[in-house]
Amino acid sequence: MDRIRIRGGNPLKGEIPISGAKNAALKLMAASLLTAEPLTLTNVPRLADVRAMAELLVSFGVGVQVTMAAKFGEGDTMKLEAREITSVFASYDMVRKMRASFQVLAPLVARQRQAKVSLPGGCAIGARPVELHLNALEAMGAKIDLAEGYVTATAPDGLKGAEIVFPFVSVGATETAMMAATLARGTTKIVNAAREPEISDLGNCLIAMGAEIWGLGSSEITVVGVEKLHGAAHRVMADRIEAGTYAIAAAIAGGEIELVGASHDTIASLLSLLTKAGAEVSSTPRGLKIHMNGTRPKSVDVTTAPYPGFPTDLQAQIMALMAVADGTSVVKEKIFENRFMHVPELARMGAQVRIDGDTATVRGVEKLKGAQVMATDLRASVSLVLAGLVADGETNVGRIYHLDRGFDRLEEKLSRVGADIARVPE
Ligand code: EPZ
């Protein structure tokens, strides 16, 4: 297993191309199951999770063709054609490997009227139940059976429109309800819908495929079911979490980075905190520029929340910045119950963090020290890379398959802007 080795201390300068969003691409790929015609996605990121989703779709009989971009910084093109679905079964092995696999349930039931998909179970960041997904499908007339770790959902007469009121905001359950509703008979109203940009991206692709959807980006989405969806071409939105991660990289290492393709609006909550911490943020014709003039960042308090609040997927990264900030910062994690696994690893590098339930109090130190570290999820792992960029000496991050799941050519992007970072065999 490879590791990532970082020698800290280099300021960053140059541009980083932002890839297509993992959390949009995976659901867009699942949406290809809703039509017999080809769905062509462009700006697809090169990630292990994207490959895993493609493998799962192939197991259902979907034809998947990838054209790799010739130029660094450009996304790949993926043509998905679910002309005939030959299997509606997603195994425990597939879903365990990648929770987003669960998102095939709704399109399979909507089009094939049945599916058997493994329950995902808990994961490193918390229990992560799926009852909201199942309640939504049930409200639309699906019969749900749970046995031996699998959900079997059937709707022999097809799904029907319903009013679905979510008790709290869930990205995945909103996507399940929206995809299911596109082919349901009648109108579905999704109340307390998640407003994440990835949901609007999925909704816009579904609209391009012929779906009738209103209210994207608001907390009430209305879908009028249609008989059939058709093929379409859609460009995957830029990854706001990747963009946010590199914005924090510039703030922690110092220097100036242009994030090409990034959009200010999708990470406004982060950018306002970075400004308070001392970074200069400006929009450019191609994206965003982050400048940090080598001064120590100031501490800021952070509370994660559903969009447009501060994303939980950037909490570990901002904590790395706070670990070296001037002052004490309070970081509250309100989305997942167990998302502080980076804390003991950051502590190995000299960070001073105290955890009390969902709250971490970070007392900034002047210097972190390189160490051997590893983490159990994607965002936690990248926070250790960020810490390594400013730590004295060498940091070695293990278990980098987590990084490969969600960061497209991370070490290449960072080394091109001056970081001393390399992938080395163990
Ligand atoms: C998506 O997960 C993302 N994953 C996560 O990114 C992200 O952290 C999360 O949204 C929040 O923004 C993908 O898009 C593939 P939720 P999702 O349903 O849809 C609870 C990453 O690193 N809940 O909005 O699973 C749940 O346990 C990943 O890229 C229930 O209790 O998140 C959590 O506490 C990690 N019952 C909260 O809701 C349910 O039926 C929000 O989860 C559904 C969710």
C-alpha cells in the first residue's frame, strides 16, 4: 500500500484545476438507470468511487464507456446506456465498499419496479441509517421488506406521487425521493428537502432527461412524474469540497492559488471564514483566488450545518487550519456523530484539541511537527495532508485509498503548485 509523503514548509503558488464533484457524479451515474437511452456525462472526476459505481452499474447491464481527457485538468467523459436492465441486485460487498451505491435503489424501483439492495450499515463517521430513503419510497407506494441485511423494494404497479415531509434534512434521501418521483404517476412534493448544489446538479440533469422538476435549491421540491425519460448530455458541477480543501491549503501553507473552475457561491460559508482568518479571497474570470501573505491564520469558530451552512465535508480540513491558528477555535460537528477521527492523528503532529461530544476546542499552536499518520475516512485523511503542508519535517499519511476515493490526482495538483508531496510505496 502506498503512502503520501509531505515535507512541510513550502508556500503554494499557481493554479489548481478543480475536478467534477464526486458527490454529484455518483448520483448522476445512478440516474442513468432511469432511461433506456444514453446519458453522457462530461467533467467526470477520475476517482476510485466513480470506478466502483461504474462497476455496479455494469453488473445491472448498463453499458459504460469512458473517454479519458488527454489534458491534465480536464474531466473525463462517460457514456452510460441502460438499454436493458438485466439485474436489480446490489450486493453487500458493493454497498459496504461505497455507501453511495445505495442510491441505485430508487432509480431501479422507479424503472424496473423492483430492486434488492444491501443495507449500507454504519461507517467510520457514524451510524448513517437510511430510514428516510425507505419511508419516501413507501410513501410512493413501494412495498419494503428488510431481511438478512437487504432491502427488497417492489412496486408492481409503479410508484405514485406523494407528499414526502422529511423530519430533518438528508442529501441522499432527497435524491432518492427526487429520482423515484421522476417516473411516478402524479405529483410528488418533497418538503424539507436538502438544498445542496449537488441536488440541483442532479435535478438539472433529470430535467435535461425530460423530468419535470421545480424548486431546486429550495427546501420544497415538486416533481411531476412522466412516463419516460430520455437520453441527455450533462456536465458534472465542479467539486466544491475539493475547491474548499485547496482554498484551505493556500491558507495553511501561505501563498497564492487560483482555483480554476471553482464557484464562489457554492463555498461562500467557507470563504467568509477564511477571510476572517486572514486570507484574501477574490473572484477571477476562471474561478477563485486565495491569497495568504504568510501571516499566521487567526482562529475562527465553525459549526457544520446543511447547505448553505458550513459543510461537514470541510470540517476536518478547517480544523487542520485552526490547529496552527492564533487563538482558540470551537468546532462543532452537527451532521455526523463520529466525525472527529482526524483529531488523534492531528494530535500526533502536535495539535492541541479537546473533544467534548460534538464539540472540539482547538488551541492553535505555532508549529506542527511531521509524523506518521493515517485516518479512516476521506476528508479526515486530506486534513492530515493539509497539516503536513505546514508541519516541520516529514509527514507520512497511510491508508491513502481513502484519498483516492475522492480526490482526483491530489499529489499531482499540490506538487504543481509547489508542495513537496509524493506518493511513495511502503
Ligand atoms: C452525503 O451523504 C454525502 N455523500 C456526504 O459526503 C456528506 O457528508 C453528507 O451528504 C452531508 O452533506 C454523498 O453524497 C455520496 P445525509 P448522505 O443523508 O446523503 C442522517 C464524503 O466525504 N440520516 O445528508 O449519506 C445521517 O446519518 C461524504 O464525500 C438518517 O438518520 O448524508 C446524517 O447524520 C461523507 N437517516 C444526516 O442524516 C436517513 O435515512 C445527514 O446525512 C438519512 C440520513
